Amino acid sequence: MRVVIADDSVLLREGLERLLTEAGITTVAAVGDGAALIKAVHEHRPDVALVDIRMPPTFTHEGARAAVELRASFPDLGILLISQSLEGTHALELARNHPTGFGYLLKDRIADVRTLVDAIERVAGGGTVLDPDVVAHFLGRQAHRDRLGPLTDREREVLALMAEGRSNSAISRALRVHEKTVESHVTSIFTRLDLLPEPDDHRRVLAVRAWLEPGGG
């Protein structure tokens, strides 16, 4: 696994690189702004770009904008956005339009090495990983969704956990139900959202995308 890290904090970059090295993940470049990130990805062709949303020069959405540009040039590049606080517009737009191989975690969450490594692996494999706080934020903003109307309350819970990137076994532990029950809920979600039989991981991404879409997800 090869990763590019983009964050304006030298200490955070070095800390992340050390953690990833211990987990067997190679950091091919560690940069401090969006322009350097784009250059590094073109040069090294990593599996995943780990990108801080706020970077120089304005410290607003440079990282997210660079991620959008990279996704257009490298559709198979996994992108894991990180931020100190919850950011809305650009990250949500990227999640809606390009949910495959996309993740968004708050920096407090990546202090847990297992969470970080799992997110990187899932994103590299084409999955979607959203921070629980991001999921809660999206739920609060979009409580009434036409397309999700047929889902039961339990199915919405399962779908929200799917958006966090959790496996069926992890969802069963979180909800304290049997894994077979979770599998039934997931199948029902696919059916209610009219997602035709395809590889399960792909349908999971499509279900999360439906959940993210305004007025429908």
C-alpha cells in the first residue's frame, strides 16, 4: 500500500508517516499544500491520498479542491479527507459525486491507528468511509429524504453504519443483533433502493450514495 500525505503541519505529517510505517503502509511523499499534493500524486501514483481539507494559502478548502481535481485525473485513486472540525460543502459534494474510494474522518478519529489503517484499506479497495460525526451531521441536515422513505428505522440505522464503512459483523456488534439479521437488513435496503444484484461492495457504495443525495439519500 502506497500513500501520499498532505497536511500543513510538519509534526502531524511525521506522526502519520511513522504510524503508517509501523502498520506496513509506505508513505511515498509528505507535503504541505494542495499544489505539492497534486504534483506528488502525478509523480508517485499512490494508492491513497490522505488529505487535510484546510491547507495554505487560505486555509479554507484547498485540500478538498485538490482532491476533486485529483479524482478527475485519477478515478481509481483512493481519497481520505481529514479535518480538525466538521467541514460541509466541498467534502459532501465529493462524497456525493465520487463515493467510490472516498473517506472523510475527523482528526481526533485518526489518533486510533486501527481506525486510520482500516479507513485507508477500505478507501484503497473502493469503499466509502465516513466519520460517525459526519454521518450524524448529514442525518441532521437531511432528515426527510424521499428515496429513503420506504426504509424502516432499523434499516436507516444499518445504512448509516454502512456509511461509516462498517462491515456486517461490525454492524451486528454495534446494534447487538445477529449478523444474519444484519444481512437481511442489508438485502432489504438493496431491494427498497432498487439496487440490482451486483458485487456486494459495489451495491454498498451505491446505497451510501443514495443516502448522501439531497432529497433522496
